[in-house]
Amino acid sequence: MQTLHLQAEDTVIDKIMDMINQFALKGKKVELLDSVTLDVESQMIVKSLQEEKQGKTIEHDTLWDELLN
């Protein structure tokens, strides 16, 4: 799968998004990642890595037990 970075005016982005949505509706594999989402995900990854280094992680089974109770 290839990646495309796009910067354009809002009207152009709207037209491109409509076309991308049509591809997705036809079953084509499309993943969208806007700059806001990318920034938030990057921050979450950095925070998670810091917490892991500091031993602030929870075991998978422990987390599920807490969520289910």
C-alpha cells in the first residue's frame, strides 16, 4: 500500500474525500490519517513509551479483569 500526503484548499479536499469515500464503499482498501490525528497518535505513542520505561504499565489480564468487574 502506498501513502500520499496532500495539502489543498478545503473545496479540493472535499471533492477528493468524496472520491475516496466512493472507493471505500466499493470495497477498496483506504486508510485516512489527517494531520490532527497523526499528531495525537504520535503524542500517545511517546507517552506510552515513557510510561513503559517508568514501569507504569498494566498486564493485559489485569486490565481486562478490572474492566469486566
